[in-house]
Amino acid sequence: MCMCVMYVRGDTQMYLTKLMEIIVSESARVSYEQREIALESVVQLLRIPGFVTELYINYDCDLYCSCLFEELMKLLSKVGVKCIAKLRELQMDFPKA
């Protein structure tokens, strides 16, 4: 494997891991806006044609790499469930006509 591919692979893994850490952070030092920007960054990456496939092949199928695709999908599922719960909570608070 080319050394440049290994560096890009490591950089991608670090970048995605950091974004995931920001998204799930409950720390007061990480604002809601920062979490929202991190989530939007992940969404933009997922919109790149072939990115999801490459992520799965280059990380999850490699014995020596972490399962980034799996971790990312778990995170997005968790975030999605929280958003749905918030929407339902808001809907219940909204007076019916």
C-alpha cells in the first residue's frame, strides 16, 4: 500500500472520529452550534458519491482499522432517535386547534 494512502486513511479516521466525539459531547465547552456544524459536516461527507462504500471497504473490511462505518451509522441512529423524541415532545406541547 502506498504511504500516501496510509496517511490519508489515518487523517480521515482522525477527522471522522473527532466529528463523532463533538456530536455526542455533553460537555458545556461544546456548544449546540458546534455539534450542529459537526453533524452537518458528516452529512456533507455522506453526500459524496461513493464515500459510504469507500468508508466501509477501507475501514470496516480491514482487520487493522476500526469499524468507522459501523460506528458512524450507530451514532447517526442515536442522534436520529433523539431528534424524533424531541419533535414528539414539541408536538405534545403544541396546543391542538
